[in-house]
Amino acid sequence: MSKKTALVVGAIIAIIVIYALNTDKKAAGASATGCKVTVTADVLNAREAADGNAKIVGKYLRDAQFDAVPGVQNGFRKVAENKWVAAAFTQPVEGSAC
């Protein structure tokens, strides 16, 4: 087997292994925070603070799922540093520790 063929085969195997590991995590509902939520609004604004008047820093569409910090502050869930969403428009994924 040539060096080039061995590199291509090795790369393909690496891609398959990485894909399989990520698929297993998703299937298990893995969440870094233990809390995963689904968006229930058509469009959900993400704001830079837990305040309805804070600057919009992103948007999520209905049925989007993402990790959140457990608990609610001032009606908002923290989903990342300086990124909050209105808790009323999210629903914890079944089995999630929100």
C-alpha cells in the first residue's frame, strides 16, 4: 500500500470514529450543563443580559435545542456568556436537569 493510500484510509477511519463518538453523545442527550432546552416560539431572541430591553445578540428558531444553565433569573435562562433567552419560550428536554 502506498503512503498516499494509507493516509487517505487513515483519514477516513478518523472521520468515521469522530462521527460515531459525536452520534453517541447526541443520542444520549449529553449536555455539558445537564440542562437542555427546546425553543417553543417561532423566533426567540437571545439577549446580552437577563433583561427584555437588553441588546439582541442572536436568534433561535422554533424547535432548536441547546444547552442552558439550570435555573431561571428574572424570567431568563442563561445559554452562554452574555447570552440569555426568555424562559417562557423554552421547554426543558425530557430527562434534562433544568
